[in-house]
Amino acid sequence: MGSDLRTSKPARTIARRPPTLAKAPTGIRGFDEITTGGLPKGRPTLVCGSAGCGKTLFSIEFLARGAREFNEPGVFMSFEETESDLATNSASLGFDLEGLAGQK
């Protein structure tokens, strides 16, 4: 008749590692540590959150470190904060936006 399931051997499973995702370091030490290397390389990343959670400061630091440490270009667009507000906020992180804008 039919086969006896009690005597059949279970199929062997082979443990496979998931493919690694190429990362682009941000230069933000703690962030690069918790993300195991930075942001996904070559992919867009959306930074979202409520007002005051640090999106602007994170973005400024990411762009400033990218320009200074990795010679990467970047664009920051703001629809609410003025240029002077952004310069003041970035200065609190130790970044001179005027100086960074002149680098090539």
C-alpha cells in the first residue's frame, strides 16, 4: 500500500546566509554601528518623524560628513527653515555650512 511516514527520513535543510546589502557609511559613528555599516548603498533613504525629533540635524550631519570625509556631493532642501537657521543648527554640531559649500 502507501509508504510508512514514520520510517521516512526528514529532508536535510541547508542553512543559507541572506545576501549582504552593500552599505554606504555615513560617518556618524553610532549610527553606522547600529546599522552595521551605514545606509543602503545606491538606494534612496527616507528620513521621517515628528517635529523636533532630529531629522534636520541628522540630515545636515550626514551631508556634512559625506562632503568632508567621503568627498560626496549632496543636496539639502528645506521648505520651512531659513538658511540662517540651518547654519545655526549645523554650527551646534561643529559644522560650518559656509565653509562646506566652498569645498570641491
